Amino acid sequence: MRIPALLAALALTALAPAPLTAHVKLAASTPAAGTAAKAPTKVTLTFSEKVVPATAAASIIMTWMPGMPNHGEMPIRNFTASWSADGKTMTLTLKKPLPKGTYDVRWQAASGDGHTVRGTVTFDVG
């Protein structure tokens, strides 16, 4: 008699709805993807929920420079990263404004669920 009760309990557990897990998403960026900016000194990435800072990283890569058709990718290293008090916005503060060109901001982040999400924001500086 114990086996049918155990099977019934297992069946009910299997039918119970699983908790929804929402992964962090990029909600906004400045400069925004696909736009042109004039010599920005800051890049911000705002996420849909609080990010675990230890899981987050961002890089700024120059992918095109005017007058250089075969320009390879060039990492920009002259910035520092900081977080807003609510843990949703990462600010990359540059020591010098970005020169004219096209840039990718490549990021990764995870929220409390531990699932790492990656993305790229591309913008131009004119």
C-alpha cells in the first residue's frame, strides 16, 4: 500500500508547475545600439534586473576606423567600470572620449539565477 501512495505523490510533484526563471536582459544602453554619438566619455548598460557584479564584464572594441578599410579589432582599455546602487546599471567611464569609428560593447552578466547571458551593442562615433 505504500508504493501506490508514493507513486501518487511523485505524480503530483511532476504535475506541479515549475517556477519561472527569468534571465537578465539588456534593457537599454547609452549610446543606444545602432545610433551615432559624438565623442562619448561614458557607456552605460542597464539590465532588466539586478546583476551579480562578479559575473559581469564588458569590453569596448573599435571595429572600424575612418580611412582604414582593413582596420582590425582594437580593444579600448582606457575605462573603469562602476555599478549603480540598485545593481542594474554598469557605467564604463572612459579616460578620453572615443574617436570617430564603429564600436562593439561586448558584455556578459548573470542575475541571481546564475545563468550567464551575453550580448553586443554596436554604435558609431562621428
